[in-house]
Amino acid sequence: IGTLAIPIQENQLTDIEKIATAALDQINTSELAIICNNQNADRDHRAKIKEKEIQGKIVEWELEVLIVASLPDHYRILTKPTSNLPGTLLTLYPQSSRQMTYIDGVKPGNRIKVKGKIQGILHGRIRINPALLI
């Protein structure tokens, strides 16, 4: 019932349902972090190759939050890069009002666990859209 109270488009709902039940893809996150943490990641040839390789992959990561922005039907979350995980730009869709309340309380430095679909790389960050809170 809580899911119905959050206005999202039908194609997003289909993607979210698929991601929730999808198997995880294996990705070398340490290698990805090295490539993405490079200051020139957008211009780096290795980043372009890696982006094509990881696009569409389903991942589940625990990430440290830097910034949370609340939008009408989703959240945009920027996470901190580490030596083992690249920074991310998440488009997170809460699945209930309880999750919305939880996300509203998330502060910089908190850790969240998400599952989502990689869209690509933007300014050295992995774009994950849609993402679900685990």
C-alpha cells in the first residue's frame, strides 16, 4: 500500500520490480574505484571502456552518504568514493513511507545499502538509476 502512495512512472515501477528480483552482477569495485577516482575520469580512455562494460549491470553496495536531495518522487544521493568503491550518484526510489522517513533522516557520513542498475559514469561517479534501499 505504501508503494502506491509514492507517485512514480509505470516504466520506473517495472524497472524497480525487475531490479528487486534480479541477480547481482560481479564487478571489480577496486578497479572501478581506481578508474573513477582519477581526476580526469571523463576524459580517460579506460573510463570510457569501463563504462560500456558496466552499463546495465545490477549491483548491491553499501555506501557512505555525502549529500541527499529530496525530489517529489525520488531522492538524489551523492556518495563518497573510497579505495574499494567508487563514488556514486544514486537516483533512489523509496518503496514505502517508512523508507521515505528513513531516507529523510540520513545525514552525511551515514551508510546506506542499495541495489540498483548502473547507467554509466558521470564526472567520475557511477550513476545508478534506479536504486532501491536494501
